[in-house]
Amino acid sequence: MTSQRDAAERVCFQLQVDPARLDEYRERHAAVWPEMLRAIADSGRRNYSLYLRADGLLIGVYESDDDAASQRALENDPRTAAWEAEMAEFFVSLDGSRPDQGAPRLAEVFNLEDQLAALDAEPAASVADAGHPASVAPQTPTDHAASVAPIAESSNS
């Protein structure tokens, strides 16, 4: 069984909103222009959320089957230029970049579902105490590092 999530690339980015403009930023995002919403969806992005901290730290998260293609689609979509131009004034240190183009990406270092799937794919471990199922067997630090390393390496792409 393949889910939509299996094919999706998860993307996380950060920006810094000017702390003096947080209320206005929230208001703008309470009702994003319909054409911008459609452009984002048409680009292939889904499960898109923005999180804003009280000091202006903005974290965005979305999924896409092909983030590079999604990025190009938004960059070339005439529906996005006006929105991005208006939003650019809210951000600190974008150096003239559009927010959708200049936001630094964050590397994923942990994902619960990925690690659970990796556990499910492993053969059942033998447990010295037959009273405990293999799923609760304690891992040694070496076992834990080995099980995490491939996931951390694969998420840096």
C-alpha cells in the first residue's frame, strides 16, 4: 500500500517576520487571496502550514511530489508575483529575494513515521526476556545510532 505521503517530499523553511508587523502579517494570512491559494495548490504543494512565533520567527512546512518543479511553477505563475511582492516587505533580511524563493530550508533530522516504518521493516529482534515483545526491547546506543543514521543522511537532499 502506497500512501500520498510515501511519494511526498516534506519541506520546512524559515523566515523572520518584522516583529513590529506581526499583527498585520497574521491578518493578511487569515484570508490569503484566492488566486494565490490556487497557485500554491496548482504548483503541487499540499499540507502547507505556517507557524509564527511571538518574536517573528516563521516556520513553514509543506509536502510536494517534486519541490523543484513546484518552486519553478510558483516562480513562473503570474498569480504569485503581486502577493510575493507585498509579502516581501514583512520579512527581515531577504536581500531583495521573493519570500517564496529566498527562504532558507531546514534539514529534517527526525521523522516518527519514517523511523517506525524502518522498525516494521526489520526482522523481529530476539529478546532475552520472553515476557517482553520485541517492540519494547531496549536499544543499545550503538543500535540506536545505526537505526537513525540512514534516515538523517537521506533527509539532507
